[in-house]
Amino acid sequence: NNNQLFLQTSPICYYFFQKKHLKQVNRFLSTHFWPGIDMKDCLDFPDYSIVAMFKKLVIGCGFVTPEGYITYILVHPDWQKANIGSLMLYHLIQVVGDRDITLHVYANNNAMVMYQKFGFKPEKYIVGFYNKYLPNNSNQCKNALFLRLRK
């Protein structure tokens, strides 16, 4: 398989979030979540981030606040079978230390399986949570689950 050969010779590299990633990460998140996402403030807390890159292309990123709330974690759909999300989630869990970790996730998100493997438990179902973020014409699920990983 040509793709496997190509992947074997070009590693996926992981970095803390840096200014050189900003434009690409903003576009990546805005394309897959909702318009207008700007991660500039996260440059102040690079230890609480992770960016996965294939060559010079951002293929995943994750961000957690120092208090333990995961604001975003995303892997490009073409790379979702490569365990990138699990590695990024593991990193975010480690940097938070002994604090609980929380996040909101689309109620129909396939990543729920990954979160459950790490021990996250749903605490609340929130109808219309994403209404304020998503455009009115969006087909994306507007309901969320609030998850917590207790430490």
C-alpha cells in the first residue's frame, strides 16, 4: 500500500502550541467546529496544548485550561484511525496533574468511546448547548454531554 510506505517515511510529530501554528490551527478548528475560533490566548499557556503535525500540516490539536477544562481536541477525519486523539488526550491529562478534567462534547460524537476508555463519565446532558456557537443552518448536533475524569 503506497499510503503505508509514505506514512512510514514521514512521522507524525507533536509540539506545544506555538505562534507559527496559530493561523493553521484557527482555520482547522473553525472548519471542523464553528467559524471564528481564535486560539491566540492559548499561546500564553503552551504547556497546556498539543499540536500534531504531518510534515508542515496540522492534523490534530488539543487544548486544556490550567484548571482542567478541555476546550478543544480534534483530529483531522483522514487521520482518526491513527491513535492521534488518544495520544493528545493522554498528554492533556498528564499536564493537568491531579485535578479533575472536564469537557463538553457533541452528544453524537464518535470520540465518546475514546473518552470512556480513559475513564471519563457523563455527568450532564445539555439540550441546545452549542446553539450559541453553531450557525443557524448547521446540521451539527446542538446538544452536549458534560464529561468528567475524576482524579
